[in-house]
Amino acid sequence: MIRFDHITKKYPGTNRPALDDIDVEVLRGEFVFLVGASGSGKSTCLRLVLKEDRPTSGSIHVLGQDLRSISNRKVPYFRRNLGVVFQDFRLLPNKTVFDNVAFSLQVIGKSRGFIQEAVPDTLKMVGLAEKAQRFPHELSGGEQQRVAIARAIVNKPQVLLADEPTGNLDPTTSAGIMALLERINAGGTTVIMATHEAGIVDQMQRRVIELASGKIVRDERQGGYATAAIPTITEGAGTHRRASVPVTQMPVTQMPVTQLPAARTPVVPAPAPRLASVFAPTPSEPLTFPSAPVAVPATRHEPAPGRAGREQAAVIAADTGMPLPPLEADPEPAPSAESGRPMARPALPVTQHDVPEQLTLAEKLGLRSPGEKTDQSGEQNVGPTR
Ligand SMILES: Nc1ncnc2c1ncn2[C@@H]1O[C@H](COP(=O)(O)OP(=O)(O)OP(=O)(O)O)[C@@H](O)[C@H]1O
């Protein structure tokens, strides 16, 4: 599913490679923790999988494709198979929960009917069906991260990449997020999660790949966090104590037992998790997606054309730290209301050198091909890489 062959990544102006001759393969359906000290190369790995950056040498295959063979124009199609979750959520602050999730479908031209069905289904899966009309500032951190996860999975990606998704959350909330990620994985989605959370890694007992100075120093099928390279802090106020609430103690009732609308059976089953029973379906909670959409005014979910769309883009730019693309064809000035907002530093900064300058924000986010017209009528532009 994902294979690195002799991958070396050396950033310009640096002496030491961020990744140094990495060979690794992740199979379909696996749940993999990427661990290692700060600067060991975890985020670089995720960026390379997303084709946000290129390796200096070596080849990467994702979903059967050699990333070198995917042109810039095709990258957005490729990325539709990948969902990404960041530590800092990156929600649109002036959009409702529903609209935050719907946005990623709108920009790839999904029909209104599809959006009206898929978004409520996904919100139900993450336990936020009742909060579809809330704004991000009206949610807790854990709820905001669940919105971000809903946005990442609403298009049913085959792979979910998570870069320290619990980094800003308390232990109990983190446990809920991990339960959600485990359920998503149980539905067949491959999950790769970079983390420093020792307690979570120890609890989950999944595959652990440890990086140190750009090299893989450990690859355990059912591992824990600590090694000599990254010892677990057991006393004091270190970050490793944060994850001391066992996932098994999370309020399961808060997590509706559903799965992705079209769950895939992993070709290679993930190793039997110690916590599998917590997330397994029960007879009273069938593994189906509800068909009844959350009642929301239809007028709120129209694809945002013209200036409205650019306002959304401006908000994303402000929130994600990504540059706003030039608006040459726009006679109106770009919105400035958000310009005073602090710019969050992206955990996975998009590297722009691989991307032409004139792309729209949706194109730069990988949600639409350069020059691609939004298809309002159907879904033929959405789906596997082509
Ligand atoms: N754009 C860049 N330019 C130059 N060097 C970079 C760039 N991005 C990352 N690096 C360097 O590459 C190395 C690996 O960084 P990376 O962000 O992948 O580490 P990480 O394991 O994700 O760290 P953290 O846990 O702190 O997020 C570090 O030495 C970092 O300074």
C-alpha cells in the first residue's frame, strides 16, 4: 500500500538528511505509529507520502503508484485517497461544523445530494451529529479534532495520515480520538499516526516504527513507545504522562458504533489489538451508516462560488498558514477580515516548489486539479487517481 525504497530526503541548506536511506512498507489495513524524537523525520515521512515534497533519492509507492509518475496535475486526484489530520485542527472558524466537513467535498465538485448525505453520516460517525450547526469556537478541543477527522474521512480515503492528532488534547479526550481512529482503521482505512504520546502507543499495541536521526531504528509489529532512544518519562510533568488515561476507560457511549459508509476489508488484517473489544460492534449497534441526514438548511451547503469561495480560501489560508493564491481575475480585493488572525504554523507545511504559482487554494490543498472545473452535476471527477 505504501512503500519507501531507499528514501533519502535532504532539505536544501542542511548537512544532515532528514531521512537517510529508509526502506519500509505499510500494508493495507494496518495501524502504524511513527515515533521518534523531535526532528527524527516523522513529519517528513508523512509529507513524502502526500507528495507534498519529493525525496532526494529513492522511490515511493502509494496505492500501487510510483509517486514519481504522478504529474503535478494529477496530484489532487491522488490525494483524494488520503485523509490528513493535524495537531492544530485547522478548521474554518466562521463556518459551521457541517460546512467545515462539506467544504472538502464541495471543492472537488461533489453533488449537493452527495454532500447532504455524506456529511451527516460522517458527523454521526464521529459523534457530532447534534452539533452540525455549531461553530468551531463553540466546541471543545476534542470535538474540534473530531470535526477535523470527519473532514479527513468524509470522502472515504484509503489512507489516513495523522500528525500528532492528540498533541493539543487532554488524556481523556485523546483516548476518545484514539478510539475514533481505531474504529476508522477497523473499517479498513490504513492509519499512520506520528505521535509523542507514550501512553497511547503503549495502550494500543500496534505496529511501531521508530525513527532516530532519519533512520528507522525499530519496527515492531505490536510495540510500545519507549526504547533507549526515546525513554518514557514516568515521573514529573513530562508529556508522556498526558496519555495516562487508558483508552479502555474512555466513555464508549460517546462514540457511536458505526463505520465508514463503504468499509473495506483489510487485505492484511491488522495485528489483533488489545483493545479490539472496546470498538467492536455489538448486536444492538449495527455497523451501518444512518441514512437520515441531519436536518440543516440546504441553502447553507451550496458550493461556494466566486468571492464566497475565495473568502473560504482566505480563512483556510489564515488558519493553516498556507499562502493565499493570487486572485488575478478578481476585481474585488481579497477579504481582509481574517488577515489579522495569528497564523498557525502548519505541522505539515506544504512545500510549494513542486507546484506552479498560479494555482487556486483548493488546487494547492490538493483538493482539485490545476485548471479543473468544479463539476456541480455529478461525481465523475471524484475517486481513484487517474
Ligand atoms: N523545510 C525544511 N527545511 C529544512 N529542514 C527541514 C525542513 N523540514 C524539516 N527539516 C528538518 O528535517 C528534520 C526532520 O524534521 P521533521 O519535521 O520530519 O521531524 P519530526 O520527527 O516530525 O519532528 P517533530 O516531532 O518535532 O514534529 C529536522 O532536522 C528538521 O529540522
